[in-house]
Amino acid sequence: MQGSKTYRWFKVAESAAELFMSGRSIVQVQAAGRELCIARHDQTLYGCASRCPHASGRMADGWVDALGQIVCPLHRYKFKLSNGVNSTGEGYFLKTYPVKETDDGVFVGLEAT
């Protein structure tokens, strides 16, 4: 099947509650030596790059708006958490990662090479 991806899953927390104890909707985590962000919107977890593709703003210092977009703190560029599309029209793309929560914890999927 063309286009299907295979992921290696890395545990980043015991639970979503542990990740979001601070009350923030975005946290920075480490998975396989990479810095990533986990964001929460409407109780759904999303994974994305830790830096904005425009000017390397630290996405964990941004916020999630009411439409489920992550907002970079530097220039307020917005990206859809579901697919990384730049929704404010600047033409950038934020790398996204699948996230799953199971009884064993919260996991981020990184593409297997």
C-alpha cells in the first residue's frame, strides 16, 4: 500500500494528566533524542515539532487557540494540530507526529527508517 507509514513508538509519560499537570495545553518532551511538543485540544493529544519552521520560536511557549491551532509565540503564526498546515497563510508547514494514550502511558510515533 503506497503512502502507509510505519512508526516506532516512544513513551513520553505515564499519563496525559502527568504531562499537563502545569495546566498548560502544550508541553515539550524528549523522544529518541528529539525534542517534540505534545499539545492537547478538546481532550485529544497531538504531537508536533518543538520549533516553529519560520523563525524557530519555541512552540511550548505558545498556546492552542479555540480552533485547535498551535500558535507560535514569536510572530503568532498558526498551524493546525491535526496536520501541521499553516492556517494564517505564510506557507510554512509544522512537522506533526502521531500520539496515542494507552493504559501503559502516552506514546509518540516516529517514522521508522
